[in-house]
Amino acid sequence: MRLLFSVWVFLLFSSASVCWCQETASPEGLRREAALPNRHRFVVEDIIKYCKPQKGFWVDLGAGRGQLTIPLVEAAENPVVMLDPDEPAMVAGLRIAREQGLEDRLFAVVGVAESLPFPDNSVDLLVSRGSIFFWDDPVKGLQEVYRVLRPGAPAYIGGGAGSGFPQEATDELIRMRVEQLEGSDAARWRRFVDLRCPKQMDQWAAEAGLPQYTVMGQGAISAGDPRVGQGVWLLFHKQQKK
Ligand SMILES: C[S@@+](CC[C@H](N)C(=O)[O-])C[C@H]1O[C@@H](n2cnc3c(N)ncnc32)[C@H](O)[C@@H]1O
């Protein structure tokens, strides 16, 4: 039976929690990156490969306009709930999904990672791309993700282009970022790169007390890990009850 066409927008919105994507990087630099091929569908391929998710309750955390959510619902026959503090972005995502005939598979909840409005042990897959670097408290956010996952369910959190992203485009992306590190906005780009590194991801995961996890990727200016290509990702599963 088709799902009802419904949108769940819970007004948990707080203007203080809105965090614009460009805060730690040069808007000009990011505009140049946007000219490269779209990266999200390659990340979806990695999600399916590494998470092997069961059907059920899927969440895209920090979904924005659904840049990752929409290719994910297209690739997998499962609805996805977007969660983000940026309500207008999600409204735009819902509109795009409707234009593509996906309105019965995409839903939206306004909220933040640090206080997920979901029950314990309820989520079958949680993905998050390009968002943890903007959370006020990434450690609390990871603890919340762990709380809401069902036992055995996976989370895939980080940022990057995906292992199948074309080599030429990967090289160009990294070249542009390295160039930014020398430019007039170098300090913000340094912060951008430093946040998106395996050491930082490992530190957040350890501080969150995740019992087991894998950090993949070598960061924002490397594609040295063929498992994920350019970027850095944290993969973990909630422990099964004994
Ligand atoms: C760079 S955008 C990523 C959008 C999309 N996931 C993508 O892959 O293109 C980062 C998103 O994280 C959201 N965000 C910022 N702080 C957040 C928080 N504390 N909890 C959840 N999402 C947050 C922002 O509103 C923004 O939509």
C-alpha cells in the first residue's frame, strides 16, 4: 500500500541552532566546488555497500535540502526522514522530491543531532553527510545517534565524495582545496580541513564512548583510502543485546 502523502515538520526550530554550511569555509571556494560532478550518488553507493541496511526507519541527519536523501530514496526502496535545524532547506528538499514523484518517500523533522526527537532503539539506518562538522556538540550528537539506533543497526557519518567519484574530479577537488589553503581565506580553509580528518573523527567517536567503530578515509584533501575516496567517514553499529 502506498504511504500517505504527509510531512512531519515538528517546530523544534531554534534560530540559535542554525549553522550555515559556509561558516568554516570560503563561500567562493565552495561555489567553485559545486561546478564539479555531483558527489551524493557515489556516497549512496558506499552507504549501501558498507551499511547493508535493513528496511525500516531511515534517517538522514543534517539533511539540508535532501542532497543525499533524495538519491538515497531513489536507490533504495525505503522512505527516509530528513532531520535538520534549517527548516527552509528541508522545505526546498521536499519540493524537489515532490517534483520527482518521491513525495511518498521523503519526510522532514526540524531538530538537531544533539537532541534527536526519536525513541530509543528505533532507527534502522542513520546517515549523515557534511553535517557533523557543524554540530555544536558532535560528541553528544554521536551519543544521541547511538541511543536511537536499533540493536545491530548501522550509522554512516562524515563527509566526502564517495569511492566511485571519478578520479579526474577527485583530483580537481583536492587541487582546489589545497590552493585555498594558500589563498586569502587560508585560516578558514585550514579549520575546514582540520575538522574533516580521521584523527578528529576518531576523537569524537572515542569521547562519545562508542563501543566499536571504524574510521575510513584520510580527510578533506586526500583520496588515499580507496574504501571511500576523498573525505572521512565513521561507520558503527549498535551492539546487539546479549
Ligand atoms: C554542508 S550541509 C550538508 C547537507 C547535506 N547533508 C549534504 O550532504 O549536502 C550541513 C547541514 O548540517 C545542518 N546542521 C547544522 N547543525 C546541525 C545540528 N546540530 N544537527 C543537525 N544538523 C545540523 C545544517 O543546517 C546543514 O543543512
